[in-house]
Amino acid sequence: MKKVIIFFALLVAGFSLVAQEEFKLTKSSVKMSGTSTLHDWTADVSKVSGSGQLTFANNALNGIKSLNITMTTNSIKSSKGSTMDNNMYKELKAKAHPTMTYSLTKVTSISQKAGVYNLETEGKLTIAGTTKTISLSVTGKQSGSEITFKGSKKLKMTDFKVEPPVMFLGTLKTADDVTITFETTFSNASFK
């Protein structure tokens, strides 16, 4: 009987040390940047939503069960104005695919040093109806009931069957390479 009581006490203690919690995206900065034959360009994605299930042990992140982000395609605004924006929407097939999504599939490692988490992850990124598995190196920082993830990824538009925009009768050609830079803050949904 004593062994059973000890087993249950350890089980309860284990549950109190490890907790899976629901998080919602509360703040984001998602930027795209690239080059063209005339100039460099940047664009911001202004409508971003997301949620995740994160696991903590002793108040430290030790796993991510799920994490999903949705970006509204026609909320992309470039530094070069509406002509470029409209060309981007056309090439991104915004009418047929009004959102771009990222869904985490695997965390291969999490380490923590000086209050900063370093994560190696894989996930599925869908742009213009084409889905690719990408790897991401991400940093994370915890502050109270929030955790902020930062990272960047170089992509080729043609990998997602997106033709780099061409404007002004071909005098401006956008390069295939694009860098996505993000900073996303998730807040504990149950924290009041």
C-alpha cells in the first residue's frame, strides 16, 4: 500500500511540473524582402493570426505540440506602392488563395542559454496553394505569460510556383530569392 501511495504522489508531482498550455498570437511583425533589376524592396504582412499548444516544465519551455499561423495575402504592403502590391497579389494568386499558412510539424531541438531559447524546427509553409516543408532556426524569449519567437528564412518564389513579378514592360524584374523575417508574440490564452 505504501508503494502505491508513493507512486500516486510522484505522479501528481509530475503533473504539476509539466503543463501543456494554449497560446494565441497577440503581436506580430512579418516582413518580406528581395531585390529587382532597379532596386531592393520590402513588404509587410499586416494581417496575421495564430495559435499554439506549448509545453512547459518548471516554468521553462520544453516542447511545442502545435503552432499554426495564418497570413492574409492581400494584406501585404510593399515599400514600392500599389503597382507592386497588385502584381504581388496576382502572382500569389490571392483571389484563389487568400491566405498563406505555416503549420509546425516537428521540433527537433530546444536549448536555453542566458534566458533565450534556441529551437530547430520543421513545418509546412503554404503559399499560393503550394505546400513545402521548411526547416527554421528560431529564437524564443519568455516574459511572464508571453513568449516571443524570432527568425528568418530565405525562399525561392518559384519553389511555390510563384513567378517573380515583372513590371513596366519588363524593365523591372523581381529576383526569385525572398527573405521572410518574423517576430511573433504568443500569449497564454488562459492567463487573465
